[in-house]
Amino acid sequence: MAVKIRLMRIGAKHQPSYRVVVADSKAPRGGRYLEALGHYNPRTEPSTIQIDETKARSWLDQGARPSDAARVLLVKTGILPRWEAGRSGGA
């Protein structure tokens, strides 16, 4: 089963907000997910990004691949660069 870290749209019409989730790559965008890692609200100024770093790093260690949008959020929060540095430093 290929696992992805991606965004799941929630919120009312014209008021998007997103959950950062880990899901099977074949599951639909609003479908079932394995675990919620955090949330992202682009409507606030500045945007609100809250992601649980320990959960995200755990899923990355297990081979989960972030989508393009999720990768941007992980880089903005600093989780992905720290994870990559830890991987290359330990090898």
C-alpha cells in the first residue's frame, strides 16, 4: 500500500481549510485516512499551519511520500529539512 501525506479539504463553500493527513494513495481526497497530522488554514493572515512533528517524522521514516502541497507545508514548518538532515547525518 503506497502511503501519502496530503491535504484533505474541509470547511464550507468558499471557505477552505485543510487537514494534513496520511492516506492510502488510492483513497479519494475527502475519503478515509490513516491518521491526521495537523491542519492548515490559508484564510488567516498569516496562514495558520500546525503539524505534529513527531507523527510526521514517524510516517516519513515509514516511507510515506508527501504530495506537492504537503511538501511545501512541511518545508515551511521546517519539519522536512530537519528530517532530511537527520537521515543524511545518521548514515
